[in-house]
Amino acid sequence: MNMADVINSIEQDAFRRCVNQPEDGFDGIATVKTFPDGSRWAVCPWCGKKAVKILPETRIFKMPYKCKNSKCRRDFTVHVWEV
């Protein structure tokens, strides 16, 4: 029996109780944080690891990115379009 068969065999309500729901407002887009040294970084929304350094002239439009943390490795979107 493969994993898809197992998931399909579980009642939907039971499955929803086992899986954590995303928090309200969570959209999988990296946040930009300013660190004590003054540098700005887009960080992984799941683990908080620095992903992309943001300079004042940086413009990124919905770039897919995969976290480099060995324990995270999740996909997220980097979107920096500040004027």
C-alpha cells in the first residue's frame, strides 16, 4: 500500500485533525528582517534562516527559493518590491 492509498483511506475529518493548519495570514512569502549590523535579509518563513541579502536597490518579483537549512529544505517565495 502506497502513501496515497493510506491518505485516501483516512476519513477527511480525521486527517484534518492530524495535520497542522497554517496560521492566519501565512502565505509562504519570505519576510525581510533588519539585523543588528544594519544588513537586511529575506529569511525563510519556516525556520528563519537568512536566504537573500537585500540592498536598497534590490527588486525581486515572486522568486521561488528553497531553504538551504539542512533540517528545513522547504520551498517559499521571495518578493521584495519596495520603492
